Amino acid sequence: MVLSLAALTSHAAIPYKGHTYEFRQPGGEKLKIRLDGNDYYAEQRTEDGSLIIYDNAKRGFCYAHVNATGDKLVSSGVLATNAKLRTFSTAAGKREPGLSTAAKARLAQQRYQKMHGRTLESAQRSTAAMMAPSASATAAVTGQMRGLTVIIDFSDAPGTITKPQVESFLNDAAYTGFGNAQSVRGYFLAVSGNKLDYSNSVTRYYRATRPKSYYTDNSLDVGPRAQELILEALNWVKNSEGFDFSTLSRDSTGHILGLNFFYAGEADSPWSKGLWPHMGWLGEQFCSNGACTGSYQISDMGKQLAIGTFVHESGHLIMGWPDLYDYDGSSQGSVANFCVMGFGGVGHESQFRPTQPVGFLRYLAGWDTAIELNPAINRSAPTGRLSQTSGGHSLYRWSNPANAAEAFYVEAIHKSDQNLYQPDQGLAVFHIDPAGSNNDEWHPYIQMEHADGKRDPENNVNQGDGGDLFDGVATRAFNASVPNAVATKGTNSLWWNGFASGFALSNISAPAKTVSFDVGVATTGPAADVYNATLADKAEAIHPSPWFEYKGGMLGAVLSGPAGTDFDLRIEKWENNVWAKVAESSGDASQETISYAAAAGYYRIIVSSYSGAGKYKLTVTK
């Protein structure tokens, strides 16, 4: 099946936070290693917190220190051990600092380009285009999809997990094997509201031509031996198994969307070496039946299978979703544990029941609808008391009239079903801007508006906690100045340019499957200009007189006139040496409202009497 999708190679990596693995040192000791980072940069330490690095000359991990310029880890030449017997150290008990944030970012960018054949910046531009609301129709992923999973073993590492176990793990409608709450297919059926049915064809075991020790050559970066193994396996699938690759789902350029490889046993490689699990780009090195290779994922099976990482990587491969965490380790991102594309599929519990994608990603995939709340865009927008049901596949949105790609999305999250292992429950607000970056925690693609205003994930404190959602606490409203009015690095309803959006939520009910709240135009935030005056019949008044200069943003005007009259309201802009009307509200009464996305320039607001006279009140917000 061929889907009408553009070729997607969004930047992608597996996140690690406190991930532990063992590596057999040259002397035979199994060194316990703690890993924090992702495919592009990771920091490795022993259990006592010592920095370590793989040393090719020693063929094992050695204690490491940061060089004088702070941009590189240098091996001490001393093999690391589980015993806390370091011959060099900082002050006792003091954690050795790692590389600078700038150095980590540089190394991450270099490794990304090496693994994917293009720069991280170009990938971010592709992601921005894919995440634009106008792309939602082409980004939709629904119906039946078919991927390929090739299982591989070796003469020195035969497979122990059976093909039927892998098939059940991927495809069973009801599945609880290895402690999982569902299969990979079951996950996507659940989070899509049964709109995406993603299953996998699974091969029998392919026995690699060489022993596993050949492919796990730790002197080589991850990629060369892994891709060598992948290509020989694909040729076996084609030539010996006679598999029809045209049965697989592909993008509009013919690249296979769901291309997966599982190999027997553990990785048996250090991070970023040999057969370390990763997602990469194979390019058109293999084609059959009109299907060609593109992006792939490869991982070890270990002793058990958990769906979290497979689901996260499928989000990249199938949907083209980006990572929502920071590659350089300076933060935990913003959505952190609240999305499977953050850390919501790699936790101790969430690896077996991954968190759902945030609502905006579900909307892009065609799984959720979004109801526009901004009256400047939707004249029939619902107002007053509204409600949201967790898992109901309907969202609320407040869009920026001056920037179609920027919006706030609102959804309810209840700790049940796919959200069971979320850090909090209540009403969630996400600020969307495809012009952001997952590597900029203070302006990401998707920013979570944390109800406590602390921004703990961005400050690298945690991956989300019980204070992040709006949950019925009386003081937890959301508007231009609440939870805080900080223009940058704050939590409020301001647009990214600092102007008021007019969006406000209040009277939010206690956490439940369905959460109720009041929505309305924010009355807090930048001070409003109020004009009280009297207008004669058929007369006009200018506010402020004679004009004012505006730097751009949402310009709001609300007129309240006396009963029995018909006052009108308009905004004019100085253009080509004349005053030109750019917005107007002219109903049959004297209650008029304008919300105008204004460019920088000179403006004036005019109240006019169509019929009648009397006192009026004009409120102007900028």
C-alpha cells in the first residue's frame, strides 16, 4: 500500500534518562554503566558517578576528564571498575562535571549529520513545514499500514525469543506479553481512536553470515556494521524468502515507512558503537517491487520486549514526528513525560504502556479534531462553560490571527488508559509554534504551559510532576499574567512575540475523565486603555486622538454604548497618505467588538453614531 505522504526523515533519536546497561571490560568484569542522553550525545558514568569514555586502544571503558577547553572528554587510560577505587578524582563525593552545553550541542549536530546525511538545521526546517497546520491534510496517517520487521540471530548468539512472540508483540489486538499493556498495533489503535491500524510482517530468523562479534566491533561507530547486517538480511528476505516488498506501506517517493530490525541478545556494544540500537538513514541501497529503503530502526531484543521504544521510533518512521526533548542535555524539554515523543515511552512503567502523543500531533495525524475558540477567527466560536474529555479525540484551539502556525491547544488528561503513567492529571495547555526547535527549551515546537509556573523540565529539574496541569486549584487560571506574567521563560497566554493573545481559562474543575472550565477573552495582561465619552447623533470620535503608533500584534477594541442607539466601531491605518479602514464592527446595536491582527504602523480607532446619542465606553487592548 502506498500512502500519499511526502518523504519524511525528521530528526529522530532514542532518549535515555538513567538508562543502565552492562559492558564486559577487557578483564572480564561486567561494568555497570548509567547513560543519559540520546543517539547524538550521551554522557556515561559508573555507578559512583565517575565520567567514563570508551577507549579504542584499551578496548574498554576508561575514566575520563574534560580537556582544558571544556569541549572534549579525554581518556585517562585507566580502565573503569565497579569498585569505587579511582586513582584520580575531584574532591571526595563531588560529582565530576561533564562537557559544556555548547560542546554537547556541537557534538550532537555533528553526529546527527553523520547518521542522517544532512544537517540538524535542515531537518528542523522540514519539521517546521510538516508541523504547520496547513500540512494537516497531507500529514494525516489513517487506515491500514504495513511495516516489515526482520528478526536476526547469529552463530554465537542464537535467538531465544520466538517469531510467534515477536508477531504477538507487534500485531495482537489483545496482548500482555512481557508485561506490556498492549501490542504496538494495539497502541496505535488506542491513541488514534481506531483510525490507524499499523501491523508488521515478521520474518523467520535470519542467521547472519558472520558471528555477532564481527558486527559489534567496538572500534567502529554505529552504522557501518549495522547497515552491512541490514543489507544482507534484506537480500535474504528478497531472494530466499521471496517476500513481496510492494505489500509494505511507502511514502510518495517509494521509501518504506516502517522498516524495523530486531537482533538476538543484548547490544553487546558501547553507546554509539557497533550494533548499538539506533535509527538511521540507509538511502536507496536496497529496492524491490517498487519499494526502497530510507529510514530504519534497529534494536536488540534482550531478554524481553517492551513496546515503548518501538512505538517512539514508529512515530518518527511513520508519522514523521520530531523528538520533543533537548539533544544537548541542557534540559528535559518542555512536554517531557507528557508525550511519547518526549520521555513518555522510556520510563520504568511507561515503556510497557507508553503515554499518548500530545493532542497537536494527534490532530496532524488526522486522529483528533480541533474546535477554534478565538472569535477573531471563528465568529461562531463556543464561549462560556466548556468541557474536555480525556481520550475523546476532540481538542480546543486558540489560534494566532497574525501567525497561522501559532496556537494554544487544550486537552484533558486523566490517569487512565494510555495516560495511566502521566505525571499529573487535569487540563493541559500546549503552546504550538513550528518555528521553534526541540533544542531550544525556551522556544520549542511544543511548549507545555506548566500550571505551577516553575518550568521544571526546561530548568532540568525533572521530567514533569504533579503541579504541571490545571487541576481545580482556585488560583490556577490561565491568562496573560497567570501563572506568571514573565515575558520570556514564563507560563501565560502571551504569543511568542510578547503580545497578548486574549486567551483565558478559569474556574477549572477538579481532575476527572471530563474537565470543565470557563473560556473567555483575557482581562489581565497588558493594561487596557479605557475611554469614557459622549457622542452626538451622527457624530464621530477618534481614540486616541489624533492617532497612535503600534509595533504590531493583536489590537482589540470593545465598545459599549447606550440602549436604543446604534453606534459603530472601526480601526483605520495610515496607508499611502490616507486613512484606510482595516477592521469594522457595525451591528444594529451599540455593543461592538474588534480583534485585529495588526502589522506595525500608525492607527486610530473611531466610534461613530449611525443613529442616536449618549454616553459610551471604549476599551482598547494592545
